[in-house]
Amino acid sequence: MHESPIRWSTALQWLQTHAFRRPESWEARFGKEQSHQRLLQQESNDRYRAVVETAVDAIIIADKSGIVRAFNPAAEIIFGYTAHEVIGQNVRMLMPEPDRSQHDSYLRTYRETKERKIIGIGREVTGRRKDGSTLSLDLSIAEWRDIDGRQCFTGIMRDVTARNQQAAELQQAIATAQTARLDAEAANRAKTEFLATMSHEIRTPLMSISGFTDLLARKGRLSVEQRRYVSLIRTANESLATIVNDILDFSKVEAGQLELQNRPFSLQTMIHDTVAIVQPIAARKALRLKWTVDRGIPEWVEGDDARLRQILHNLLNNAMKFTELGAVTVSATPMLGRDGRDLIQFAVSDTGIGIPPEHRERLFKKFSQADGSISRRFGGTGLGLAISKRLVELMGGSVGVDSEVGKGTTIWFTVPLAAAAAPDAKPKATAAVEEANLCRGKILLVDDIETNREIVMAFLEDAGCDVVQAGSGAEALRLIEETAFDLVLMDIQMPNMDGVTATRLIRQMKAPVRDIPVLAMTGNVLPRQIQSFINAGMNDHIGKPIERKKLYSKLWCWLPRKLAAEPAALASSPMFNRTRLDELIDSLGPRKVEHTLRMFQKQLGDCFQSDIAQARSEAHDLINAAGVLGFELLLDYALALKDTPDGVSVSDALMADCRDTRDAVLEIIETTVLPHLAAPGLRKAG
Ligand code: ADP
């Protein structure tokens, strides 16, 4: 049986059609008291209607059988039905299956048992629109009785389809982001591993090339032509090492593996040394090379001097490369950053070819060169500026470029460098002094690759060390138990037992064996790996390819002092052949030799100060005396320099080696050879 609509809607309808427009007639019609009651009733209805009609949520009233008695405008919008189409129909028309079929039995159960599923609780349900589509609804239902005591239900519904969709999309985005993060982490790990492996694989053969070239140059009896070839191999190897280091550096920065050092250093010295490296290029190209440091900059600052040098060197090299005429200038000036920090701005300006505006954008991107012809004309990988930018940013600074085609370029960068106290002065321990003073330390050399052992062995024997070789970690352990060594040079990657494990086992042995200094020799130079060597008990690390000078300075640090510092009493070394000097003393007598030495000292002191043409002629003049006096390394370098044909660029490293050797020889003359000549026994002989 169809029940009559509930009273409030009838009243509302009635009031709407009859009473609202003519309130003045109420008193006449209903009497004063009743009229007041009706006015209150109307006000309540008005309020109710205003709420229901303007609510953004759907409001539906149904009776106990589920027949819809009221359906507000928001419900019309949400479900797509007009109130007219729904009022008088069962509310289940607004539900999809299976709720639709089960709704009657749900209501019945509720009436009989009062068991609630939604009423008074609220939950999310699925609704059905007129067009058959479904929607998600937050539904709450209140139960009440009208004035006739009939059971009614008011349902308030909010369309949460969009909200749910957004939540699902957000969930999806989070899941995607998480997967991407995990992928990126895995890729980063793979990249780091790859880097470590490549670093090892590339540095090992590089070490063979540079090591054997070095030995060939110093030991082989080479013709002028052969010397030239050796010098060319050296230069090519240095370029290759630079490229490899650039690529490894770049990958390290990208993988977040590059750690900056923070130590006090003299800014003036850093700039001076960096400029000095490119001085020969400037001299060869007849470019003026100037540098200025503003007076306002403190002498000592704190930062990573090696990386700053690398950046400046990159910029200076480019400036030299792209300038044929004029000047290259380096400047350092103090600046105040936007955030109030003290900054130092470094700028390298040149009067070279300039950079077209369209190329400036990608200047600091990796593998980018101004145009394709650049690499053919000037060489380079297009990595220098990209690395420089990354390094500057890592230091918390920024880079920029000003340039005019045909006029020149200024590339600048700013970095925060705090003033630092001057460190305690340490005695100057040049490679030369170290080399001259090294003597018979007993060293265990552990490496599974024979060529590597051969190179390092030659370096060590040259320095007067007594060397025993081991091809594996296990062999090293056995030898250590049998023989007392002063130091172990330990390769890291070896089959069966690696260097880290071997060191750990050494540290578990009895004293004094367990306290022996162990230095890692490896191409694996990621900070994380170096840390793992230290954790395993290694004392220090020397990177491959192993360079003679670096090796000697490590020996100087780690060999027991009595061995390293024992005066060589004019012992032969790679730097100096005593037999030659003795022969000379025999034929000329010590006083003449002393006189010759003093002249030589003066001549050598003035060498290798300026441009390359000058250095070549100085090298030529040195050859005779260096050979006769027994300064063989100096002789080698002088020959290499003299023999470099015109048009072949002399590498920076060769010039630097010449200067270092000059200083070393001067030191040996002063501290060892002259005192030896002054010794009473020799004086008598003279
Ligand atoms: P590359 O090793 O090839 O020199 P860089 O990243 O150092 O790599 O430089 C990228 C390119 O930027 C160079 O090839 C050159 O085209 C341009 N460039 C850099 N510095 C200068 C400069 N001072 N003058 C003109 N062009 C420059």
C-alpha cells in the first residue's frame, strides 16, 4: 500500500503555495494565537528549506520502506535525476547491484533486529547515477520519527569519486616515485661499482705505460730519436691519463662520491703554482700571463686547494688554448654573496677567439664544445668546464661567463673560503731530499700482476730498498711470518685472498709483525674504498698508476725514521751516481771538483726559470757537466728537453720534473756532495 508523504513536506508545499505570499491574511484566517504558531512553523520550515536546498551534499529522506519522500537539488546534481523522478520511488534505484537487490532485506533485518550497517555509523558506499554510471559516496544516515510517529531516514551523501580518484592517483604517484627512487639507487650503486672497476682496469695498464716509459728514459741507452719517441709516448700517456681522470672525476661527482677536503692553504701559493704550470705554454705562444690577488683576501684560507687548483688549471688551459695573441689574466677578489657570506671570485680572462652567445648556454654541460670543429682543431673532451662547474657547486659557489666573439672570454667562479690560521711550519721535505736519503728498508711488495711488480720493484731498488715480492695475499702472509720487513706495499684486488683480508690477518698476528706499516696500492680511489682500507688496518694509500716521486714520498713517511733518515754518506741514488764523482775526484782532485761544483751550482740555479726556448738551450748547456758530475736524472731530463723537436709541445709535467730535479740536485750538492769534498781525508788527497 502506498503511504501518504510525510507531514513536513506536505506542510512545506502547502506553506509555499498558500501562506508565504499572504502572511497578513493569517490572523484573519487562523486567529491570533494560531497565527503565531504558524509563523514559527514557517520560520522553521524556511530555515530548513534554505539549508537543504543550498547544501552541497545530497540529502534524501526515505520512509521505513525505503520510499523517497524528499530529494534536494544537490542530490539531483549528483545522481542526475530530478526530484520529481525519484520522490515516491524506492531509494534502491540509486544503488548499483548487488546492494539494489539486497536493500529490502537489509531494511527488513534492521527493523526486526536493529542490526546496523550504516545507520548512525556512516561509511563509504557506491551509488548509481541515472545514466547507469557509478560513483563513490560518503554516506551517513539518521533515523527519526515524524509527528505521526512514522519511522523516517535522512541520508546525507557526499560525492567522493574525485577525492578517491585523487587519492588513488597520489598513491600511484607515490608508488611510481618509490620505484623510481629504488631504480635510481640501484643505478647509482651500479655506476659506483662500474666506476671502481673501470678505475682499476684503466689505471693498471696506464701504470705500466708510464712506469716502463720512465724506466726506459732513465735506464735505457737510447739514441736521440728513441728518446724523442719515449718523450712522445710520455706526452700521449699524460693526455690519456688526464682524459681518464676527467671522466672518472666527472662520474665520481655525478655519483655523489667526490668528497672535498677542508684544510688551510695559502691562496697566493695555490694561484702562483697553478699559473707556473701553464707558464711554458704562455711562453711558447708569446702570451702575457698575469695574476693578481686582491689585498683584501687573507693569506691563509680554508678549503680544498687541490680541487681549486684543478678548476683554475682547466680555465687557464682553455684560455691558453683559445688565445693566439694578447694576454691571459687570473684574478682573485673578495665579494659579498647575496646571503651575506664572504666569497672569493676567481676570474680567468683572455683575449682569444671568444664564445658565440648561442654556445654559452651549454658551455658547462658535459661533452659540450662550442662547435664540432673545436675538438678537431683544439682537442679536448668537453668535460673540463662541466667538472669545474660541478666542483664549484659542490663547494657552494657558482660559475659564469662573459665573452665577446673575437675579443675574448672571462670565465669566473665564486666560492666561500673562510680565513684560516697559518698552519705550523713543517720542515720542507722535497721529493729530492727524500730520494737522496732513502736507503735499505726491507720491503714486501705484494701484487698479483707481474708487470706491476716489476715497475715498482725497479723504483724501489733505485732508491736502495731491499725488495721481496709476493704474488698473492696468502704468499705475503707466509713471507711476513718468516722475514722481518720494514714496510708492506699491498695490492688490493688479488684472486684468492685480497689485500684487505691479508692486512686484517697481519693485524691479528703477534707483535711486532702486526705493527708493520701496510700501504694499499690500488687504482680504487673512491673515498668509501679508501675508508675500507683504513678500517682493515692499512696505514695509507698510494694510487695507481704509481709514480716514482709519490712512492718515494710515501716511503719517506712510513719507513722507520732510522732507515729513511740515515745519512746517505754520499751514497748513489737515482739522482746521483757516486762512481762518476769519484772518477772526477781521482783525475782533478777535490778542490777543482769543488770549484766546478760551485760553478755548476750557479749555472743550474738560473735554469728553467722562464720560457721553453730558453729552457731548451739551458738544458743543452747542462748536459756535459751533469753527466761528468754524476747527476744522471738531471742528465736524462736535460736530454729529453733538448731533444724535443720544434713544434712538439713540451708537456707541463716534463718542465715540472726538470725544475724538481734541479732543486733536488742543488740540495744534494749543498747538503751531501760539498760536505763530502770538505771531509779531512779528501782535503789531504787534494
Ligand atoms: P675541452 O676539454 O673540450 O676544452 P671544456 O669543457 O673545458 O672542454 O670546454 C668546452 C668548450 O668551451 C671548448 O671546447 C670551447 O669550445 C669552449 N671554451 C671554453 N673556454 C673557452 C675560452 N676561454 N675561449 C673560447 N672558448 C672556450
